[in-house]
Amino acid sequence: MNIQVELEETDNKLKGYIHGEIDAHTAPVLREKLEAYQNKDGVNAELDLSDVDYMDSTGLGVFVAFYKSVNAKGGHVKLTGLSSRLKRLFDITGLGDIMDIESVGKGGN
Amino acid sequence: MRPFDYVEMRVPAKSQYVGVARLTISGLASRIGFTFDDIEDLKIASSEAVTNAVQHAYTEGEEGEVVIGCALYGDKIEIMVADHGQSFDFEETKAKVGPYHDQEEGAFLREGGLGLYLIETLMDEVKVHHQEGVTVFMTKYVGGEQVEEDVETISS
């Protein structure tokens, strides 16, 4: 039950890699790390979730908050590498239509 | 003899126990033959319920406990999550849990927000009971909801 968050920023491009489980316990860690970047102007963020093997509404909440802040500052957030499970979570909550997400596609999960 | 096996967990109302409850329920669900996807749904739904209970118990300002009761049947799992520490009589509480009323649960819904929405989407039956705290009662059937089999298959 832990999480690893690696964020690297160069020229307003934020590359992120998240590994582990995002739940009520780990979401605050993720939120705190992302908050350091969300108030900058025009951040272009791409977060790789391919190694996130569990996520629930607490994780969705963190990504939505980050997305809103970044958007308000003229930036963009893209989530990549979503497993079919994660993709489904975004879809059933309707967030899949709002946010820029990219699933791993081919079968698998 | 009861028609089900009953497993109860009592955990401190702290977020680090949400994952413990989730993994335990995942283990129990795999014993009664749920598919991988159904188990993942159960993990999310139970985490949402336990997370709500942990946060609720927390805002009450008590060093509360959350009680999670799981009844395992041959074809379904019933999970009850209560944010008040007292252990409950599963059958008694189950009998008291009324139908789900949107209006009444308005406040809880807002509080639980997305979490409760996910519980309702991922489980087959959900009931919420207010008395000495909040109890969420949810059921998932092996192989999907017990709806009438669609006997009328496509006949050509």
C-alpha cells in the first residue's frame, strides 16, 4: 500500500510517473507533489499511470483538482498508460469525456 | 447453521487501514468465485465505503473504529461498513437497513460524493442506514445481478 511519485519539469513541461496504489491513504502524497506545479502558468503536464495498479475516487479527486488548476492557468494535463480498469473508472464517472486520457489500448489491463 | 460464512473486521478509523480492508475483501471474494473484474469492482466499492466511514468517524472527532462485516454466500457477497465502533449484529442491522432514499441520503451523498456514486455503480444492491452513525450495506452477485435470465434468445 504505497505510492511513488516522480515529477520532472523542464521548460514548463511536466513529466510525471506514478507507481503503486492511489487510495485515501496515498492520495494526499500525490496531491501534495502535484500542488507544487498546479499554480504555474501554462504547464504542459503528462502523467504516466501505467504502473498504477489500484485507484478509487480519492485518486480521481486529486487528478480532477490538478486538471482544474492547470487548465485555469492555461495549461494542459494528459494522463497516459491507463489500464482498462483505470480507463473504466474515468469513463463511468464521466471524467473520461472531460479529461485528456490515453489508455494502453490493446487488450491487457 | 447459518447459510453463510461471516467475517468481521474492526479497524481504527485511519486511512492506512482502507487498503487492509480492501485486500481482505479481495481475498474473500476470490474464495467464492468472483471474476477478476468483479473483484476489482469490489475492491473499489469497499474502499469507498471504508474511506467514507473513516472520514466520517474522523470528523466526529472521536478516535473511532470502523466495522466491516462480510457475509459470504455461495453466489454473493454482502458487505456492511459501519462508521460507529460498536460491533453490530449482522442480521439485525441488515433487517433494519431500509431502502435507499435519495432525499434522505442527500447529505451523505454530498459528503461521500463520487465515492457513493461508484459504490452504486459497481455493486448490485446498495442500502444506507442512519442510526448511531452511518452503515452502508452492499451486495454483489457472482456472475452479475440476479435478473431474470433472458430466455428469449435471438431466434431466427
